[in-house]
Amino acid sequence: MKTICLFLLCGWLGSAVPAAWGAPPAEETNLPVFALVTGRPLADKEYVPASITYRGRVWQGEIKLRGHSSFEYPKKSFTLKFADRDRFGDLRVAGGFVGKRKVALTTTFDDNSYLRHRLAFELWNRLGAGRIRVQAYSAIVYLNGEYQGLYVVSDHIDGDLLASQGFPKKGNLYMAVDHGASFFAKTFSAASFEKKEGCARWWFGAPDADLKDLSDFVANSDDGQFRADIGRRVELGDYRAWFIAVTAMEATDSQAKNAFHFHDPVADRWRVVPWDFNESWGQDWTTARALPVSDPEAMAGANNIFRRLLADPVLGAATRAQYAAVLRREIALPEMLRIFDALVSEIAPAAHRDEQRWRAAYLAFPRWQGRPDFTTFDSEVAYIRQWIRDRWAFLEHRYPRSAP
């Protein structure tokens, strides 16, 4: 009977499941396991059918590769897609990770701590009520029976996620894909954004007309117009939280690109959520070390919304006051260290196994060849913990309790 079932599954997938395929455990090193099976080559643009087994349940879904700079890594990232009527969920993780149509499995190949993305989302989710929250947790992944290692499992930023948090699903959602999305351009750069959700019918106007309007306003309005109207165009709490998040963790690659902008058609305001944090918490996108002393005021120069919020005497004072407040409440140093230590304890056994699997490939990867400062999981954990302490000391000095 098992042979017949396996044969039918192979036929549905389009080619034979590898003979080495077996059934991984529901958990491994105290983390849940995704067992992905597909008989077709994976691609970065098109989904292929896949069987997805998780904690003893099987979904017939789809899978594709994901990522841009990480696409070259030997340890790939994936997007999983589930049927609308049979969505993925696990009540035991991330405070209840349920009702998911799409799920991102992000590689940790470029992060010897294995937790930068999770720590980034933990910080973001604490920066005030009303933000678009991103749930994330850690899991083990097998592909066609082959161990892939430790991954970050997170929400896929799309209309389904927005609808689950009470936002209109049909609003326009754009992803900033390069540094031209910094709102400096006097003439709107459509190529710097990729539309992910919303209406693309030309008879309603250009499909990115609303984003062009925002970009033109930020780039071209005078100081008085900006001060009077920016709060009616964007949710200021969101955009201030974005500035705080990316400058606190020095996620410089997420200051302009690697962010999602959502135009809420009911409130007629823009919302934002940052994304992609391999460059953060003391390393750049090539994993080189980054000192914890970058001034947020200087970093703001990479994004015209940030720059103008700080340059205005009224908006700037409120922005700095919010920064000072969250440093001593929502993301205070003791809280960030508590979260960090809990994550380390949770993933350590899995991280050590993953390190054994991918260490040789990591050391040989061309993008960061020639450096003398490679770390292990244990030494990277110690490095980040001290980096957080040093960074928060710098930020608390920069933004005192009565920040001007």
C-alpha cells in the first residue's frame, strides 16, 4: 500500500522522488521540520508542485526559489505556496503562525549567528501598535530527503498578510528593489519599485500613479508643504519606526530598497514594512564587520523621507523623541538582550549541525574570500551580543531622554 501511494505521489509531482528520500522526523534539535518533495527542477520565477510535510501533516502545494543576491548561495531560499482552502499553520510557534497562503523560508548561509532576521523582526514588531507585523520562527528544512539545514520561517509580505491584520487586501503594495527607491528623484523612477499587489488596469490611470504621487511630493514639495501634508499622506508612526529599526540595527541595505510600501485605500495613507536583514547587527551584505557607531542622523541621508522628517524642526523633534522613548521602553537594552539570549538558546543545537553541513561551502564562497575574520556560530553570537551593548550605548547617548 505504501508503495502504491508513493508511486501515485511521484506521478502527480511529474517525476520520480529520489530514491534516497525518507521521512524526516517531525522535530529535530527541538525545532519543527519541513520535508519538501518535488520531482521538478526549482526555478526563481515559477512555482512547481511539491509535497510539504510538517509535524506529520502533508500539504500538496508549490515551491519556488527566492532571493536576489542570495540566489547564488549553495543553500537556497524558498517560497512555499499553499492552496487557498488548505492553508499552512502551526499554533505552537510565533504566537500562532496560522492561515498562511505563502511562507518564506530564508537561508541563513550568510549569517553565522542564524538569527539576524529573527532578531530584526522581533525589534520591528515591538515598535508600536498598528505596524504591519511580520511573524517569524526557526525550523529545519529537508529537500527531497537531503538535509538543507536551519532556516528562518516568516510571513510572505502580500495581500493575504495585510488582510489578516485588518488592512484592505486590494490596496496597492510595492516592493522597493534598488537604492533608487530613496524618494530623492525629482522624476519618479518606476524601475526602482516592483508592484506586488493591487490594480494594474490602465483605464484607472497608470498602475503606479499613487506611488508616483508620493515620490513626487517627497522629492519636490517645499518645506511648508512637506510639514503640513506628510502626516496626511503616510502613517508617520510607520515611517518613523522604519527609520528607527534600520538605523538601530544598522540595516543599511533596508533604508531605501528592501522595504514594502502599502497604500491603504480606506485610510488613504501609506504604510511600510522593512525586509531583508542579512546586512544588520554588525555585518554588511558581504558579511564584513560593521562598527556599532553609525550616526542615525547621517544614515538618514540615504532616504529622503528620513532626511526630511529629521530636517524639519517640528517633525524632527517628534521623530527624535520617539527614538529616545522606544530605546528606553519597547526596545530597551535589557529587553533586546533577553530576546537575543532566548533565540540563541532555542537554535544553538540546530545551528551547530547546520554549521557542520555548510562550513566548507561558506569558507569557500567567492563573495567574502580573502578575509581573516571568519567566525563560528559561538563566536558570532558573542560578537553580536557585545555589538548590541555597544550600539545601544551609542544610541542612548545620541538620543537622551529629552531628545531635542
